[in-house]
Amino acid sequence: MNPEKVFCPNLGCVAKGQVNKGNIGVHSHKQKRYICRECGETFSATKGTIFYKLRKKPEQVILVLTLLVHGCPIKAIVAAFGFDQRTVEDWWQKAGQHGEKVHEYKVGRSKLNLVQIQADELKAKIQGGVMWIAMAMMVPTRLWLGGEISPKRDKALIRGLANRVRAIALCRPLLVSVDGLSSYVSAFYAAFRTKMPRNGRLGRAKLRPWPELNLVQVVKQRGQGQFSIDRRIVLGCAEQVTDLIKRSQGDGGINTAFIERLNATFRQRLAPLTRRTRALAQQPQTLQAGIYFLGCVYNFCTYHHSLRIPVLLPQGRRRYLQRTPAIVAQLTDHLWSVEELLRFKVPPDPWTPPKRRGRPSKHTLRLIQRWSL
């Protein structure tokens, strides 16, 4: 037990989320509990992980979740290990919720020069209907940027995905490659706008579109035994589109090949997404938990073949430096294991002093000096 690497999870504590500040001590080695000297609360070492208040051994939970995230159906897990199906589904749901928190903390709060993103939709069957999953990825790093789920393939679904990507993107030249769905054009055009200064004028600030936003579409059509592909530049100029393609993917033209390969990976490694499967998700929450846990495993726990770097050795030998999408995006410096992902604790937002009229008290000033960032 190392209290220097632990933070206080109490949301009412002024030291919440602060690491190595001297306020955390060991309360009980036997029960593996810590104590925060600032608020006096004790908490378990597993607080903030999916192992909190679980009765099974962590090794069993990690093994089951690793099999599930590599395409093994829940019924096969139940038959092989003898666990109750509701127990396995509860583990899967907790892993998905934890993965979504990790994704929002590590990816959703980052600011990246995306260069080129590709977006597409997946159709998944659930009990009693279908669900649409809209996902986006960063092409240079192959980083999965997140997904949105909706029972309808409408503009609200695409708008949610566009806003998610907008929160990550830096205001740099950007290429958006999508399919022929018309909602992409209006959704991304509306999301990638910035407020202009009002200069003392009343009313709502005007929104200015990003000047270097480029949007291209790959429209596939089938009819009368023929298949055609139409590549369109909807926003931007051809010279900048060509430059962004060369910077992000090297050779090639306008395409959505990278997101389609990622869709194939998700269909292969998530049982409810497999075509013509009987392992359907019973609820939309189960499907959302699955894609976010799989997305975190893909970003942090899986080497990507196209991201490896050749290292030349003497006598003409060659080795490769393997990298994950999160390593290339500089979100981490090493390959995570599934256990490290499940044990990662997302810190709460740091304490901020309350907004009050007048001068702050001496006690508030001491708290600001010690705990405010």
C-alpha cells in the first residue's frame, strides 16, 4: 500500500483528487483501507475500481472480462466457469461504465491536432429492435474518439458524435471523411464553430465556422447490377484536402477505409455486433457498456500493426517498436494490461473555492493556497 499514489475520493473534501499532498495515510493494512487526514474519511483501496465490493477474486473477474472483450459470448462464459449469468452481466456493465469514465478522462478531455477523422455508423440488433452506433476515429494515430448510440439513424445521433469530436479537436486544419449520409454535413458544420467577440454589444455572440474545416464524402451506390463510388469534396479546397490526406495517411485518396476496418474490429471482438449472431444485447445500456470497454481496450491495451516503427540493427537485422493508438497520441507511455485498465482510478475534479461576495476569510485563503490549482 502506497499512500503517495492515492487520492481522496470524497467529493466533499477539499483535497479530493490530489495526489502526493501528504493528506493520505494507511488506516488498516489488514483491511486495505486508507484515511484522508483532511476530511477524516476512510476508504477502501479498491474504491473507484470495478473490484469495489465484489466477492469474487479479481483474477477471475479479469479473466472473464478479457474473454468477453475478445468476442466470447456471455452464455459461453456461464457454461465454462459456472457463474450466474446475472453476475457476468453485472461485471460487464460495471466494466463498461468504468471504461466510459476512463475514456472521458483520458481522451475526452485531451486536446489533439486530429488532422483527419473518419466517421461511420454500425447497425446492431438487440432484443426487440435495432440500435445504431455512430463512431469516429483519428486517422494518424488510429485512436478511437468515442461513439453515440440511438435507436434511429437520424441527425440527433450524428450531432452528438460531432459535438464529442469537437470537444477533443484543436482549431487546426481538419479533414472529416464520412459516407453519404446527409446529416454529417450540417452536423459537423454546426459543431465546428467558435464564438466571435461581442465587443460590448448586447445579445447572443455570433458563431464563425472554422476556416480550415474540410469535409469529404464517399457515396456508394448499387443499382442494376452495378456498383459505383462517388468521392465528393463538400467543404474546403482540393489542395488542402490532398495535403491533409498525405499528412495523416500517406498515399491514397479520399476514403473511409480506416473507420471501416475499425468497424470490422468491433464486430469481431464484441459478440452482439457480429453479423447473424444469436448473442444479442438485451438492453441498449449493455451495448453502450460493451463499445466503451472495447474502445478503451483497443486504445490502451492493444498494439496496432500499422503503428509499429522499424528499428534497424547491425548486420541488416530489423526489429519493430510496437505502439498502441494511445501511445502515438501521447496519452500514455506504455502498453496497458486489462487489469491496469480496470484498476485505473479516475480522479474527481479538484476543489474550487466558493464564489461569494466580499473578501474571503483567512480559512478560505489557507485552503486556496494549499489545495487550489
